[in-house]
Amino acid sequence: MTEQQLREQEFQIARYRRLEREVTDPLAVCLLHSIIEELEAELRRDRPDWHGLRD
């Protein structure tokens, strides 16, 4: 991934985290959490020094 793509992925993760906090439907929260985990795993694979920041 290019540096720009990595930044976009980080932005997307942050966006999904915000949604996860705002949603009230338990199924939606679970699905968003799964999406976040997958995106973070992909980012860690492409950028091993990335640890992410939890809000």
C-alpha cells in the first residue's frame, strides 16, 4: 500500500470507530466491530509498526 492508501485506511478505521460508538443496535455494533478488526489487521500487515489508537 502507498502512504496515501495507509492514511485513508486509518481515516476509515476512525470513521467506523465513531459509528460504533454512536449506534444503538447491538447487531450493527457487532458488525462494525468486526469490520474494524479486519481493517486493523490489514493495516498491521501492511505497516508492522502500526499499533492503532483506541478512542
